Amino acid sequence: MATPNVTAAPPVCPAPMKATSNGSFQGDSPLDYALPLLILQICLVVVFTRFLAFLLKPLRQPRVIAEIIGGILLGPSAFGRNEKFLHTVFPKQSLTVLDTVANIGLLFFLFLVGLELDLRSLRRTGKKALGIALAGITFPFVLGIGTSVVLRATISKGAAATPFLVFMGVALSITAFPVLARILAELKLLTTDVGRIAMSAAAVNDIVAWILLALAIALSGTNTSPLTSVWVLLSAAAFVVFAIFVLRPLLALMARRSPEGEPVKELYICITLSLVLAAGFVTDTIGIHALFGAFIVGIIVPKEGPFAGVLIEKIEDLVSGLFLPLYFVSSGLKTNVATISGALSWGLLVLVIFNACFGKILGTLMVSLLFKMPIREALALGFLMNTKGLVELIVLNIGKDRKVLNDQSFAICVIMALFTTFITTPIVMAVYKPARKGSPYKHRRIQRNDLDTELRVLACFHSTRNIPSIINLIESSRGIRKRGKLCIYAMHLMELSERSSAITMVHKARNNGLPFWNKKRDDQDQMVIAFEAYGQLSSVTVRPMTAISALSNIHEDICTSAHQKRAAMILLPFHKHQRVDGSMESLGHAFHSMNERVLIHAPCSVGILIDRGLGGTSQVSASDVSYKVVLPFFGGRDDREALAYGMRMAEHPGILLTVVKFIAPPGKTLRFGAKLVGIDANKDKKVLNVPDESVRDDKEADEALLSELLSERGQDNEQSIMYEERLVESKEDVKNALKDMNKSNLFLVGRMPPTAPLVERSDCPELGPVGSFLALSEFSTTASVMVVQQYNPSTDLHPLVVEEDSDSQEPDTPMHVSSV
């Protein structure tokens, strides 16, 4: 009996998801519709990856590591093992929408990467960086070919030989330019010799990697005819030529019509973003992936003027914050670490990681040593060039989508990329610690014997509201009679954020490792223009600078720069600013901690300016300066420094300096029984036990400086210097005396005078016992306060700069300054 011919029913495809639901009250589940499900996926991904980034922050890992790990954990390797979770949050019919949105985000991110790459700087790449880049590509590419042979013989038997070979070569030889820039900036190596070489080599590596990837994609098409691959490559080359000769002039025209200081037209932004999408469409039509078009448009956008910066501002937060993490999850959903099972798979993983690291590090190390780089620098450079990241994932995902890589080889390569990037930061920190070296210098205080020497001040500011008061203070301090000239280094403090624009700014840092100040700047920092203008109108020398760093370690830049510039004082803005109602509002704990760290590590005296509008909200001309400055004098090292500064200010004809010396009754001290409390190097409050001998020396020094003040007052200075003594028997007497003078423009006070604290409890111990009281809103809403700490070599236990005798230093010894 013949068996009936039963044909199997064709598989039923699930219906495509509708965009929006009618709401749960209508009986619809939002998770069955594309838009609410996508919103849930985005929120989950962003929260989860940011949480992982927070956990990995102490390990100094770039955010890309957290995003790759987050993607893998949300996929079938961890949470995705739960079928209910996977089918609810990431059902198969939603993956097309997720992948599309993720790839649009990736498209614009690659456009941002192209904006960061300046081809003109590539033309200036030295032989050293070029040699290192070529060696860093060639060695791992050759090892990648060997690795591909082993993988094809074991776990990838059906893979096409040539495309698989090229994909593995590219995967092992790539260096992630954006991730490397972030790591270098975090480690403060960006402007050292190692950092500059690494960035130049990585930029060359990036360009070569994209060319090789285009080749790999062209070879991996479904059409096996070699003629098709040739047509794809020729069409890609034609598109690049078209972009250079047609699109670039159009973009240059829009950039020229966007002058400095004026908003860029919305039409120009719209045209550029549309060009990015159109270029992506063209390159996808050619067959080399839409990402190439976006990357090419980013490269050809003119880097001069504000145009490129505005483009970055418009799209970077949305792309980097929301859409890019989706790409890592999209990649993680394809990565199943469970496929790496058994001795063979784990052995192949070790082989791939070893070949990737060995080829990159050995190639870089050998060429670096040929150029006579020190062994530690060469080794650090090797590990830095081994950084993988987003571009690596792009290569692997394209290989997976084109069926060149199977699940197991894809998972092995993703783990390799994750491992090599993860080890970069800790190993570089262990191998290479650039010494901050500098020659010793003499004038580290305002108080000095030779008053005719130049006074150098490093004035820091972090917003426009700090600038008028700082300039007015500088104008009042320029010592127009017998004291030496004033030189101001105006340092704009900028936080190094996760944004691309922060890295773009850091690229402009000067090559010698110092914070940059360039006379010929295309995109001038609006904040330093005020200082430059003031310098041209006065006899004060002004040098604008910019420090870009994480707020947790920006104090290193400040102190290192102060040493390099031989500053006598660092002037810092207080971490609180005054609101319209007179109350003080904190800018954040990070700025507070920064000031405390500067006080501990400063190589010179420090002044903290509590700004209550000194001179109003605008810069005051020299002829209009008319300030009452009060200096409560209790004695001690810091008070003497404040008095030395006040005596300099008193030389300005518009300044009236009133020095009030507080005296305790016979047999008592100004401490009124209280113990003197200060901050030690670990920021802990501790009781300061001052020996009697030190007190006696301080009294002698106090009397000597006060005698000098009175002698100056007698030399035609009676109109500008007032001196009085006040007998006080309690803290309340001191408070009342200070309140009587709170109508002044400025108080100058020492940070740690030998007196009792005037407030019971203060959240600002860095201001000392008197400064904490003067900073209260109840004390005054009009009198600014400058709290001064004199440099004390005996407490300089944690210097950030190692001093060397300039005579003992070899003439050709390079000096590495780890400052951004």
C-alpha cells in the first residue's frame, strides 16, 4: 500500500508589529507594539549600561566596556537565558526595529568619529608614528591570517576562505581611535610623547582599517564572481572622489557662511544631517555598508570655524547617550558566550587573544625600540595600540550578518575585543608613569624680600560669572609704583566629559604637554577673550590657558601648571556662588574637593575668592577702581601673606586698605581656650599643636611686617593705608568688630590664623576659622572675601612635580608633563 504524499505546512510568519497600541484599558499590551516596546528597550539599556559604567568607574574603564558587557549580559549569554525575559523584552519580531534604530545611531556616531579625524594632522604624522601604525597593522594582520587558518580547520569549516581571512585580519589589527582618545585623556597621557604618537598612529590605523573593511565587505558578497567585488571597490572609490570634489565644496560654503559668534543656520544643519543619511544610502546601495558614507562625510566637513563644533553639539548627546548603547545590545543579542564550550573552544579563545595582543604589542614595541624610545614607553604604547572597541564590534557584526563568522567565532572575537580593551588601562598605569619634572624656583609667595621681581599668578575660573571679579581683583593688584610687574596665567577649568567635543578640544592641547593657549585659535574660547582684551588694555601680561580634565584630578593640572609657570599664587574661585537673594548656592562637591586638593598639593601660595560681585558684573577700568579693602590681622604665616598682598593692592590709587590688628588682653590668646583645627594631607580635620618656639618666631615675623606696613604708610601713603588695633576679649568681640566693617568691598584674611573658630560648625573647613564666618550669607551679601594660604615648604609633603636641578639634567632628556 502506497503511503500518501503529505506535504509539510509552510511555517507561519508572525504578523508585523503595529507601531502604537490603543492602551491597556482597551485590552492591548504595550509590549506587543513596536513603539512602546522600543521605548522600554531604550530605557532598560541606558539604565543598565550606565549602572555598569558606574561600577567600572573605579577601575578607570571607558564607558564602551560597560556598554559591551551590558549588551552581552542582556543577550542569550546571561539574562536572555530566561526565555520569558527574552521573548517579552526582546522578541524576534522587534529586532528589526531595534537594529534599524541602533544602526541610525551608529551612522551618526561614525559621522562624529569622522569629524574628530583631521586629515591635515595625518599629513603631518611623523615617521615614528607612521612606522608604529604600519607595524601595528601588519604584524597582527599576518597573525590574523594564521588564526583564520586554524579557525577554518576547526569551528568555521564552511566559511569562505578569502573573506574570512580578511575579516579576522582586520579584527585583530584594528585600534579603536575614539576609545583610545578617552583612555589617554583619563590617564592624562594625551599630550605626552606616548599619547601624541598613539593618537597619530591610531588615526592612520583607523583609516587603513576602514579601507580593509571595505575590501572585506566587497569580498563577502553572496555573488561569488570576483568581477562583482571589483565593481564594488571601484564604485566606492568613485563615491570618495565625488564626496571630495562635490560635497566638500558645498560643506565648505556652509562653514564659511557660519561666522564666529553667530548661530549656525538651521537649514545648514538640516542639509548636513541629510547628506549623512544620503551618503549612507549610496554606500549601502554600492554594497559596502551605510556606515562608510557617514564616516566619509564626517571626514570632509571643514574643521575650521564653529560649524563642526555646532554639528557635534547638536547630535552627540542624543546619539552617544541613547542610540549607541542600542547597538551594543543589538550586538549582545547575537553573542552567546555559551557557544564557547569545551577545551577546543577555550583553547581557540586563548589563541585569538594571544595573537591579537602579541601581534599588536610586539609590532609596536619593535618599531618603537628601533626609533630609540625607552622600553617602558614602547611597552605602554604597545598596550595602548591594542585598544579595541566600537569599530571592532562593527567589523564583527558585519561579518556575522554576511555569514562569514558563525556564532562561535563571533563570540570568541567579541570576548577578545572586550579583554584587550579591559586590560589596557590597568597595564598602562602599571607600566608607564610619566614623571612630572621641573626645575626648582624661588618666588613661591607674595611676601618676598625683592619686591621689584615679577609676580606670577595662576588665576582659575570655570564660568563667565567668575571673570569680572577676577579681572577687577587683578587690576587692583598690579602694584603700580615700586613693586614688580604682574603676569597672569588665566586658566579656564573644563570638565572632561564623555562627549566627543571634549576629546576634540583636548586634541588642541599644546604638544609640550601644557594646557594650551594659542594666539592663532580658530575657535576661540569666549571666556579667555575677556582676559586677552584686559591684557591689551593694561600693563599686566595675560596668558590664557585651558585645562580639560576630570574634576576628580584636575587639581594635578592646576598644581603642575603653577610649577611650570613658576607662579607665586594660585587664585581659585569658591565652590559656591551668590544667588540674587543673597544666599550661597553650591556648584557641587567636585569643585569643593578640587579646592581642598589644590590647598594640599600647591607648589605656591593659594587664594580662594568668595565672589560677591567685586566691582559689579562688568570689568572696571583703572580710573574707576574705588574699593575699600579690610584686612583683619590675627598673626601667623597666612595672615602675613594676606598682608603682603594687601600692601601690594594699596599701591593702586583707588584702593583704601584698612588693617585691623586684633589683640588679646594680657595673659590670654586669641584662641580663647579653643584648640586650633586644620586640614592635613588626608583631608581629615586634626588639632594643630603649635610649639611655643614657633609662636615666638611668628610674633617676631608679624611685628617685622607690620613695621614695614607702618613705614610705607608714612611715605605718602596715609590716604591709602589705615591701621588700627582692637582689643578683643571673646569670639563675640571679634565677630562684632568684623560686622562693623562688612560694608567694605573686599576682605583679605589668612586661612589659618591662630584664633578660635568664629562659627560652631562649617561645611567649608578649607576657609579656616575666620574665612568660614566671612563666607556666611548672614555676615554680608556685598563684601567679597579672599582667603589666603601661604606656601609652607615644611608641609609640602605630597608634591605633584619632582624637582630636579637644571644643572644635573642631561640636555636632551625629554621631560614628560602629564597634564591636559
